[in-house]
Amino acid sequence: MTGALDGIRIVDFGQYIAGPMAAMLLADNGADVVRVDPPSGPSMDVPANVTWNRGKRSIALDLKAERDLGIARRLIEHADVVIENFRPGVMGRLGLGAEVMSEANPRLIYCSMPGFAGDDPRAQVPAWEGVIAAASGTFSTQLTGGTNALPIYTAVPIASVYAAFQSAVSVTMALNARDRDGAGQRIEVPLFDGMFAAIGMRGLRVHNTLPPNPRTRRGGLAWTSQFECENGRWVFFMTGNTRTRDVAAAAGVSDWYERGMFDPARLVTDDDLAEEQAAAAPELFRTRTAQQWEDLVASAEGECAVCNSSQEWLHHPHALGSEIIIESEHPDLGAIRQPGLNVRLSESPGSIRWAAPRLDEHRDDVIGELDGLPAPAASAAASNLDATMRAALEGVKVLDLCIILAGPTCGRTLAEFGADVIKIDDPNRGTIVMHNDVNRGKRSILLDLKSEEGLATFWELVDGVDVVVQNYRKGAVDKLGIGYEEVRKRRPDIVYASLNAYGHVRPWADRPGHEQLGQAVTGMQRRFGGDGQPALQPFPVNDYGTGYMGAYGVALALLHRRRRTGQGQHVDSALAYTATMLQSLFLLDYEGKQWDEPSGQDTRGSGTLQRAYEASDGWLFVGAQQRDLARLDAVEGMGGVEGLASDALEQALESRFASEAVETWVGRLIAADIGASPVLMDSRDLMVDPWVIEHGLSVTREHDGLGPVTTTGPGPRLSRSPVRPGKPASSPGADAREVLSEFGLADRYEGLIESGAMVADGVTGR
């Protein structure tokens, strides 16, 4: 078994996090990645490079020296993919830009990952992670509702990781398109644009209706929270699945269940019950230790997890048992623990082939290979390639069985890249949450797969599709007889994606879980909360991120099927995998490791020159390095800061910034080529920004029965296989007749409706 990208040659010019991580994801799946660093080494010299550069070969090139520039040019001329994340124009000025290199190598896929897009007014702003976070509303904890008075910095580099995820998806989609059409293309995934994938449901607005929000009433979601336990540790506990009665019985409070104290609807409408619950629940959790609660709830098949530290996650039995965390050796650091593979494929599983190389370790090998390769194709070959704009997944059909966020995001992403996605929902569910966010671009059918007629219809649909996606916990679909093993008996060429909370390898494979549990068990909540109560990250980053990694796995599997075997396979990704990779900057354990990363709700940044400061009328984020102090000192109002020690410098900056307005300071800093941005406290404000709307990152369209609805749009831009937001989400069930007719099942429509195995209306989509 080989990786799906075996034989694909990639040149990785990426620096910091986004570029190296995107190339790592491709290397993990078989690509031959040549890592290009300056002779002085990577711009961001951190231990996490051990993870981001694993499985690559290293060459050091001075791109300002003609000889080394020539080597870089030859590498690109013979490559399948280039990855770079400099500011727009940098590679072009070196003579290595997308236009000139695509002329020399027409099959080249050229992926750029700038902080801000080339046509963004902020294109030349130094786009540090905190600058992007400030510009995209990441400084507010919106999962808890409302806007914070003070900005809260998360050390998790969401923008960089999301750009890496979407770039890996886009490159693999472009490889699929190239295998079909013969031509490469240009990809741009700006970090700012990529953040709209994380904003997701926070940007959703149904203009004509204001549905009741349980967060506005006391107690409505009081059980979905952190609770302090007998030993001072915290757990995150959730109700809402079908096992709540069993959990209550195991906890010895069955009478609470019978009285409605676990029912969110009752807690919203009954103030007395809500008040009683709010007082009783914390006392209940103080009767056992955190581990006892985790074990007790798991025994009843409910949802509860200890809020671990990152260090604890690196040693957690499930993390190690499922290889979410792997143990290996590094020539400099010795024995290490680091994140494992972020997507698993059964027939082309990929692997971490070797440790991250030392700087310039493979120079002779890389140059020797170049000398032995034939001359690149003449530029005139470009004129013979099919120039038709076609979606990367045109002609691919998908059955999407998913609920909530992660799975439906996978299906939505496949639809954005051109797949025909048929969304099957349970007609007995009543309300499809996040429907207008994650089900755009799909056709909707409401089919009861627990009924004989519904199940028979499912199998006939399977006969006409390429991909099935589901996101139930391990074993749930097997009970219906529609798990991967059963489906592949009928369709050996099927690509079957399974997404869940903890993956499909025990010990926790069959445990239920949601976003919050993924954040709890992997250390995210502890990091954001600090020494006090754990806290949720600003966005549901594990859900959306897992959706993108599921789409990445599907694209890899489709490429493998197209290029090599015609054989399908099983794709596996999980919230815990995503949470681990999101924290890969910190998730390393080795002798001498210092656990000193920023944490807590009072954190404004990662250091004096990378943090938010309060101005006279709001907050701004400053992104700079020590080498920028001379230019900072020359900024009007900043004279004298260059020679100050760290603590004195921070106090001086606090005092100076407080004297004038945000707009004034941001303008001055940017003019001095120092990264800066106003701190946007609510990402929803972005959805009405004219530039955001013009570039399709905020999309407002008419929805059947709802009127205008605003959603986020896709961030990646592909020159030959454009990514489209897809049609507005259909009313649930509205496409049933069309879908059945297309599959030759039109004569079943009335019978399915009559039997109740299918419904055409009555289910709402929020």
C-alpha cells in the first residue's frame, strides 16, 4: 500500500506555520517534498518544525544569489506543486512567480498562501497570526454569546492552520482536475480569507426571521458546560443525546430527569426549574472527581471529558492508542511525542517516512536528481491544453448522511469543488441545525433509513454515486447495515468517509462527542481558560476543520482511484485529530520541553511586540520583531522605545498607544512596514464589510420560504477550477422528486411518502 500522492513532486518555500503545515499534510500522504530554506534556517525557529517538516528533504538556497535562484527555478520547472506563503509579489520579483513559472511548466499547480489576498488593500501588511486574528474577529469568545469588553488572545494559530487545511484540499482537488484535463493552475488561499471557514455559523444571518435563542434565557444550555469536580479538576459535560436518561440514572438523579431538569426546552420556559438546576448541577459534580465523572458518563454512553492539559493529552491512553499522538526519534531532540497523521486512508494510508531533516541535509541528492531529469516541456505546450473552466469534482456524486457541523462541512466542501451532493436527513429529526450554513450547494431528501423502504432506496442511490460521507460514532451506521464494509461489498470502488469525535481506533472510538469535548480532552479549553475555569475557543474550529480534513481525505481517495486502481477505500478523520493539529505549535514532548505558551483569559498576545494594545478609542494588534524596533522608534509618537528593556518597552507602548486613536496608530505602523490591525471584537461585523462582500466571503441570497440569508463564502481561489458557494440550501426534502427521478426511481415517490419512509416538507432548517 502506498500514499495517494506517491510520485508527486512538491517544492515547499513556506515559512512560519501555514506553508510548512500544508506541505507536511501532502508529505504525510506520499508526496516527495523538497523544503527550501534560506541559508540562515527557517524564519520561525521553533521545536514544532519537527512536526511541520517531517518527511521532507531539505535544501538551503539564497534566493538573492543567481546560482541558487537558478536551482530554485529548475526545481519549480520539474515540480507538480509549489507552495509559498510570502506577501503577494515577493516570488514574482524573484522571477519565481506563478505566471512565469506556469509558462515554463504548464502542468504546475502553484499554491500561494499570503496573509491578505493580492487584491486586498492590506496585501502588503506584515500578516502575523495575531494581525489576522485581530482582523477576523478572533479576539472575542463568541461561543459564550455576546461581545467581550476586553480582547482575549488565543494562542492556537487558527488562521495559519485553516489556510494549511484549505490549501491541502485545494492542491489535491487541482491534482484531480489536472489528471482529467492535463493542465495545472494557480491557487491562492489567503489566511484572512481562510478564516471565514472558521467563522462559519457565526456569520449566518436569516434576515426576515429571528428564531428564539436559548442562550438568552437562563438555564437553556446550563448542562452543556464546564463543571468543577471534587478534586478541583474540571470536566465538560453535555446532555442532548439519547442516553441522557441513562446518565441521570448512573449519577443517581433519575428523579431530576423525570422532572425535566435535563431538558433544554423545559429549562428555557420554566424559570423556577432553571434556577433549581443552576444551583444543583455544580453541587452534583462536586461529589466525584473529574476522572470518576468521565468514567461514569462514558459507562452510560453519554458525553463528558476531563479538561486535560496539553501535556496530559500527549500521554493520554486514547491519544497514544489511536496514534493521534505518535512516539518517534529525532536526531537533535531525541525521543519525542508529536501529532500523528491527520487523515487516515485504508488503501493508501500514507506515513511519516522520516524525521524532519537538518538544514541543507539533502542538497547533493536534490541537485543530482535535477541534473538527471529531462528538460521541461516547451512553453508552447500550454496552448495545447484544454483551457475550459471546469470544477475539479465535476461529475462526482456524493451521498451526505451527516448531521451538525463536521460531516456536513465535508459534504459542503465537496459541493463547492463541483460535486453533486445529495443530503439525506432523517425526517423524524424535526429541525436540521445549521442547515443554511452547511447544506448549501446540496440537494435535500428526507429519508428514514430505519424503515425497510427507506433503506432499500438508500441502496439504489448508492449504486449511482462515488462517495458516501457519514459522521456518526463508530458502530452506529453498522447497526443499520450501511457501514463501510457492507457498502463496499456492493460497490468496491466507493470512497466512504467516516468522521467522528475520537477516530475509529480504540479505546475511545465508540464514544460520542462534540466540538466542546474535542476541545476539552486535547487541552484546548485549559489553554484558553488558563488557571481558572476552562474556556471554549472563539469558533467551533474542530468541527469545521474536521470537515475540511474529511474533504481532503476524499480528494486523496478519488485521486488514488483515478490514477492507480479504480478501487475505493475508507477515509477516517476526527475532531480529536483536528484539535491536535491545531495545537501542533505546542504539542511536542521531549526532554527539556518548557510548557510556557500563552494561556488564559487575560492574555493579549504572545509577547511585547505581538499583542493587542488599547488606544484612545479601541484596541489594535501590533505584530513586530526585535529587528523592527528601529523602524518602530521612528514612528511618530514612538521615539525612544528602541533601547528599552522588555518590561519597560511594554509599559511605554501601553502609554503611547493610549494617547491616540486606533486608525491613527494603524496607519502609522503600516506605513513603517510594521504589522498592525484594528481588533475587531465581533466577526459578524465582517459580513457587512464591502470588500468582504465584493470578494464572495459574505454571500447574501434568497432562500425558499426564508427570504434573504447571509452566509460565509469559500476562501480558496483556483484559476481553472473555481470554487463556488453553490446554490442556497434547499428547504429540507424539497429535492426528493428530482433526485429519485434522476436515479430512475420516480415511480417510488408517492409510495415512499405514503409509507412515511420519506417526507417532502414539515422539517425545518435553521
